[in-house]
Amino acid sequence: MADTRIERIHAAADFISKRIGGAEPLVGIVLGSGLGVLAEQIDNKIVLPYRDVPGFPASTAIGHKGNFIFGTISGKPVIAMQGRFHYYEGYTMELVTIGIRVMKVLGIKYLFVSNASGGCNPAYRVGDLVIITDHINMLINPLIGPNMDEFGPRFPDMTCAYDHQLIALAEKVSAELGIVPRRGIYCAGSGPSYETPAEVRFYHAVGADLVGMSTIPEVIVARHCGLPVFGMSVVTNVSNMTTESKVLNDGDDVVRAADAAAAGMSAIFRKMIENL
Ligand code: HPA
């Protein structure tokens, strides 16, 4: 029997492929909250709103636009997702991750992901850029359900979810740019409520430096289909460790802080892509 999930992926990929003249992007990029600015720096842009792509919902989260953008960065063909689908918006995990498999079918060889997060490592400050080295998944696993054998194995390994060579390249180009990103472990829960201070202390105690509501489903699906992944987070707020904290979490502040850090992250992504 035909797998409707796979049919949806191929229908979307065929649609995009026709619109980009059959071109093969080298890098797929997922741009999170406030970080859509990198999309503006893509040359020879072809913009495809999600609502036009068969099977795609329109993205609704604040700070998120909803477009695929195909074009070039430093002459290299890329496809960016300007805005992502979050589980907290009520989408199924199939839809939260569909873009990754669509980009895989289009031919990407690398996936770059970005997000905004709370710093649950007390040393972290608003605006810090953090290279994600590993993750702790507190969301449901996006691979639950019949395995899509065409994409990868039933039980994919996650030992090296974030590619070591891409991390080394990020540190090299950051040094050239005079930026010093941190390295950290990202934990994602479903949201949309922010964490309680007890949850923040728990996440930090088990090894998390960052906490957010996205990215891990996309990374798991990318690793399932063998894509090397690079992930970077911008700390948009310092997580509250006690119930006495006076600075409350706020979605608009998160978007503003992400906007302020977008230039640095964009510069790192651009220079990495130049070097691929
Ligand atoms: N928690 C979860 N998600 C987030 C946060 C946070 O503090 N900041 C930005 N996204």
C-alpha cells in the first residue's frame, strides 16, 4: 500500500524542483525565530511561500515567516526554510519535519539549523551564540510510526547528531570573524509555556545549557536520512532559576534578542557555506 507520508514529501519536492528549474541545493538551512534575515542575503532568490507548496501548512509562530527560499550564498546553491513548524502550534510531527525530507529529496548534502533559546547554563548571557554539540529530547520522537525505509533505518544512531567537522569549521570561521561562540547542549520541550524554575534546574542538572521548543525533531529526521547537521542557537533570555526572579519570559523579547544577534549568526553561516 502506498505511504501517503512519502507521497506528500515527493509531491512537495516535485513542486519545488520545477520552480527552481531542477537545480540541486547543496545546503538546507532552517531559520528560526528572528533569524530569517539570513534569507535576505541569499542571491538570485526564488521565494516559494509554504502555502503554495502542496501538503504544507502556513507557518504561524511569532517571528517566523513561511517561505522556502532558493538561491546562492557565495555562489553555492542553498535552500532556506524561512520559518519552521512547531509541535506547540498543533502540527503533527510529520508536518514539523516534512521540510527536512523534502530538502533531502531535492539533493541537499548538509543541514544547518538555527534557533532561539533560553540559557539554562547560568554563565550564559542574552545574545550569546552557541554551537550545539548534542541534545536532550523532551519532545516525542518524530520517527514514531512505520519506518520510512526509503529515508533511513528503523533505529538510527544519534551518537554524533551534530557533525564534528562542521563544528570545527564553525569555530575556524568564527575566529576569522572575531566572534567567540560557546559550545552547548540543547534541550527541547514541547512548549508553548516556558519552563518553571524547577524544570530549568532539572534540565541544567542533567547537562543542558540551552532550552527551547524546536530543532530536535528536524535534527533527528535529518540524521535518520544521513545528513550531516550543524546547529546554532542564540540565547534570547536567561532562564529563571528561582520563583523569585523578576524578569519574566516574553515571546516579543525573545524575537528582539534574536534579531539583535542575527547578523553574527548569519556571518558565520555564510562563511561556513563559502568553505563547503
Ligand atoms: N524556553 C524555551 N524556549 C525558548 C526560550 C526559553 O527560555 N527562549 C527562546 N525560546
